[in-house]
Amino acid sequence: MPALEVMCSLIGWLCLYSLFCCSFTKRGPEWNCRLVTLSHGVLIVLLTAYVVFIDGPWPLTHAGTENTELQVFALAICLGYFFFDIGWCVCYRTEGPVMLAHHTASILGILLALLLGKSGCETCAVIFGSEITNPLLQTRWFLRRLDLYNSLLGDAVDLLFILLFATVRVGVGTVMFYCELTSPRTSVIMKLGGVVMYGLAWVFMVDIARFGYKKSMAKYKRWIENHKLKEINSQKLDGLLDKSD
């Protein structure tokens, strides 16, 4: 029964959060919530990847078909997490309206798929595409808190995050969005939900593109300044050597 599975999922994430709070008492609530988010991201990406690529059916050709037991299980786990996360975000007021809208749209989309008993395959595909960048996002946050972000590892995480978001969430997401809109089996309300999620993906993509541009320009300016400094130091050294001669 989906309602029971969702409730068990919510309790499970709450217990995991409590465990992290007891283990990392000095880190604060957001640190522990981010650990839960990271755990969910890894778990749900692996689970939905199995649902989409192995168990099937293929979402690009079977959008709107009846849900399988494994699809319902994956959706219930994800829905329980989103209930936990949106409750935490509202309680601590850590997220802006765009992220809260994304969480709300995700909850409504999963609820519709469970209540209608259909469109589980494309909903799992959307979850996979949405959550595949989540572990990288959480890794970036932890690197910043540990003062390890301004390093080669931080640059690699940012680059991989941007590439995955652009190729999977926007690139493949566009194909998925088209297949859902043109599928005769998909209900109108699920298609409207797809429009909302696709629109939010582009809002995030614009913000990420701005971030990537600013970071690239900042690194380029820093490289130019370092290059000029090396030239100045080299000229000073040559001058000292000439005088010594």
C-alpha cells in the first residue's frame, strides 16, 4: 500500500536525521540535513537507474503506462524524503521560493503518479535526472564548510555538476518532456506537471550558467594577474642579475 510505504519512508528519513544529529552534535542542523539529502540522492539515483534502465519499461516509449511495484516503491521512498525535506526547509527557512516551488511540484507530481496508478516510469526517469546532480551539489556544500572548495577538487565538482545538469536534466530532459507531451497515454494533469518541472529546470539552468560564467571570468582574471606578477618578478630578477654582472 503506497500510503504505508510513504509513511515508513518519512519515518526512516527522520530516524536517519536524528542519528546524524546525535553523531554530529557540533555541526548544526543543516550539516545533518545535508547528510540525509546526500544519502537520499545516492540511494534514489541507484534505485531509479535500476527502474528505468533495467526493470523497465522504457519511459521514452511507454510514458503513461501503469505503475509497476518497483516504481511505486521508488516513488514512495522519494515522496517520504520530500515530505521530510520541505518540512525541514520551512522550519529552518533555509530555501528561497524557487527551491520550495521545486519541492512542491515534485511532491505533487509523485502524488499524482501514485494516485492515478500510471506514469510511474517517466516520473522515475524525471527523479533520476533531477537527483543525479544532487550528490555533487551536497559535496560542494561540504567542501565549502571544510574550507576545501577553492581547490582542484572543488573545480572538478563544479564542472561535473554543470555538465551533468546541462546534458541530463536539460538535454535528455527535453527529449523526455517531448515524449510525455506527445504520448496519448499520459493524462493532461501529468503533462501540465511536466511543463512546470521543465520550466523550473530552465530557471535553474540559467542560474547555473550565470554562476559558471562568473566563476570562469574570476579564474581568468586571477590567472592574468598571476601571469603579470610573474613577468614583473622575472624582470626584477633580470635587473638584479644585470647589476650584479
